[in-house]
Amino acid sequence: MSLIGTPNSAPSKVQAPMVDVVTGYMACMAGLVKLHAWEKDGLGGHLDVSLIAELLASNAMHCPEVEMA
């Protein structure tokens, strides 16, 4: 919460559940990539989208010491 707000006020919370929105966006993009691959080579696959992975990825720009494995 310390990243949001104005300099003269207390920190404020994000209005939308940003982790859910970003995870949905990434799931959509992964689905489109898999659909393109299916049209190209006819192979199906499994998509795994994690809320915690997207949370860490979206916070990586604010916490440069965090490394994604």
C-alpha cells in the first residue's frame, strides 16, 4: 500500500483486485499463444497460470532484488 497515494496523505489501497486482473490477462495471452501453436502444428497442451507467479512478476519492477526462478 505504500506505493499508492499522494505525498500528503496516507497510503491507499488499489480499488480493483489487480492480481486477478493481471492473471486473467496473462491467461488470455497464454491461450492465444497456445491456439496459434495448435493451428500451426496441431498439438494441444496444458496451460498453468498462477496467481502468486503473476503477483511476483507484477511486483518485480518495485522490488528489483526479487528474482524469478
